Amino acid sequence: MANMDHIIEPDRQGIWIAATFIVALLALVVAIVGVSRNNDLMYMTQTELLLINDKIEALQTVAPPPAAPAATAE
């Protein structure tokens, strides 16, 4: 029966370390891209909300239209 002291064979340990490092680096890059996209989306959403708020305030502060002139009695 084979020696079962190690999960990873000692002569292949370097390959596993390199592969693990590459996977961790890839996960870091994916996380950074995700945070960056989320930040951009949050910025755009807040900008749109501010623009909508400005439009609502402009509609509320507009003076009501002048009353129609009274129809002349004939």
C-alpha cells in the first residue's frame, strides 16, 4: 500500500502552490472589477436621482398658469 502521509506529493507541491496563487490572483482581479463596476453604477444611479429630484422641484415651484380670461357675455 502507498504511503499516505501527505495529501499532496512533496515533489508536486510547487505546482500546487503556483496554481493556488494564480487562482487567488484571479479572484482578486474579479473582486476589484466587481467593486469598480458597482461603484460606477452607484454613481450613475445617484446622479439620475439628483436629476429627477431637480425636475420634481422645478415642477413644484413653477407658478400656476394664469386663469383663462372670463368669457364675455353676449
